[in-house]
Amino acid sequence: MSHDSDISPLTRLVARLDRLSAGISASADDTGGFDVAVSVGDVDPAIVASGFPSIDRAIGGGFRRGDLVVLGGDDGVGCSALALAITLRADRRALLLTSEMRPERAYERALSMSARVSLEALRLGVVSTDERTRLATAALMLRDKAPVVETLLTGGVQAVDRALEASPDVPLVVVDALEGLLDRDLAPADALAHAVLTLKRLALHRQVVVLLTTHLPALDRQRGDRRPRLADFGLGGAVGAHADLVLGLYREELYEADLGVTGATELLVLKHRDGPRGYIDLYFDARFGRFEDVLEE
């Protein structure tokens, strides 16, 4: 797989934005009031920073190579958006393997959240002059920072391994989502539990961080407190047994829209092999599908 083939969907999207901008130019040094990546700086080469200061502080500086990190939450909470945001903030190019969209759509989302322009406005081309400038600046920055994106249609975990072999220098691979890896003649729960174990082995073998998103098949939506628990991941306890770090994403506004908690997000550390459990405060801006760290301005 060549580098050109990796970035060609983004190149096509950038060309479309160039036509949209129609003469609007922006310097690559002009941040336009947004950031695509926040580099923390890795002192330890085994550490891969998430780019979110609160997350990195809570987990000892960042993710560790060889670790399987599982991020789960209820439908619509934003696990895919947070995983994408981490790939954009990483200080080195990451690999995003998605079973939910084509690369062009992933890059659209990346531009939307980076430039703070709604997806609807981006797709329709109904943007202001200021938004055009921010989009052009974001596109320039994404040329160097955007993850390699591939769509997973078949092949299961073997397809993840092949993608890593083709991109040997990436320190972080995001698999979005676990359910897209069903590729064995087993009951779905057994097949997915086996995929979790195999991804952990793959992380160790390739010495990369594997960040895996998943739904919560055992979540009881009738209970009073719907914050994710380790048992909600189901699969016979495979996630709790094999993952090094398990994160649960929770937004109260999904259930109680009138409590004045719009955007408030909790990222719960449900398992941490190398440290304590707890929670991290984030903010979600639904207009752009963008997560922000409350420690940042």
C-alpha cells in the first residue's frame, strides 16, 4: 500500500474545499483559533500520548505500546468521535480502521471537528468566509497530521494485522468498532470475545497501542445510574480479562435533556492495569462532533 493511496481520499476532499474556497488562502502557521493536534511530547518511547491532557494525566502520561485499550459507551454517546479526535491529536500519524464509513467520510468529520464547521454546512458548501478560512487552514494541517484511514469490510482481526504490516511505523491503531470484526463461525459473543483476545496479542506482537471501540451489549437502560460498568461490556468478561485499559464514555444529556448538562461528558476509567480507576471530565460540542478537554482554554 503506497503513501499516495493512503492520502488520496483526503486529497480529493481537499481539492473540493479548494474549489469551495475560491481564492481564500490561509497560512499553515495561522491556527485560525483551533488546533488539530496537541503534542504532549513523549519522554518514554513506550508511551503514546492521547493528546488530551486530562486523559494523559489520569493514565500515567498516555497509552503504552503493547496495550489494548477498550472504549465503550451507549449508542450515540460519541465513542467513534472521541477515537477520531485522539488520532488527530496524536503527535505521529495513526492508523484508523473503521467498519462504519469510507475514508472520505472520516476525513469530512476530521475537518468538521478541527475547523469547528458543522458537517451539514461542509457537505452543502454553505459556509461563511471565516469558516472557509478555517477549513482551508485545517486542510493544510491535516495533510501532515491526518490518520491513515481504511475501511474494514471483511477479514476480521487478520485484516487489522495486514493493515499494520502495511503501516509499520504507526504507534497507534484505532479499530472502530469491535462489532465490525465478526468473521468466525462461532456465536457472535464468542467470536467477539476471541477478537478481543487476539487484538491484545496483536498489540503485544506489533508493539503498538490498539484502541478498540465497542457498544455495551449488557447495559441495562432501566437502571437508575446508566454510567458504564465493566460488566456492561458483556462477552463473558473478555474485555475485563484481556484489556489493559477500559474506558466508559457517558453523557447525561442522552437521558436527561433538561438538567442543564449539555455537553458535559465523563470518561470513566473502569480498569487500569497500571494505575487507579476514576473519571475524567470532557466537553462535547455536538455542532461539530468535537470533544474538548476541560483543562484546555
